[in-house]
Amino acid sequence: MIAERYPEDVWIHAYTDGSATNAVANGGAGVLVRSPEGHTSTAGIPTGKYCSNYAAEVQAIMQAASMIHDSESECP
């Protein structure tokens, strides 16, 4: 079972959000990543003048994945 091999206390938590004005313009994305050691990293990025809510959400997820990949957290 995955919960036995990776208990909750070793999880990396990533919270993401992306949105755009009227769902189609001036998009932005926000990310918060918390490591099992308690370290927190945040990022806020513009996603484009012409950007949908969906595209902004995707950019937030991609940014979170990049931040996790670049972190120094050890894999169990």
C-alpha cells in the first residue's frame, strides 16, 4: 500500500492557484510548497495578458513541480 511506504509525514505539500480577469485576460499564478522538514517556498508569476483561468492553473502546477524538482528534499 502506498500509505505504508510513504506515510503522510514525508509528503511534500503543494498548493496552487491560477486565475485571470474575466477568465480570459491578465492571468497570474501562485504557488506554496511545504517540505516534510517544514520549509516553505512561495512563488507568484504572471501568466500572460491573454490567458485563461485554465492556462493560469496549469502554469501554477508546472511551477510547483519545478520548485519541488529543484528542492533539496530527500526522497524516502
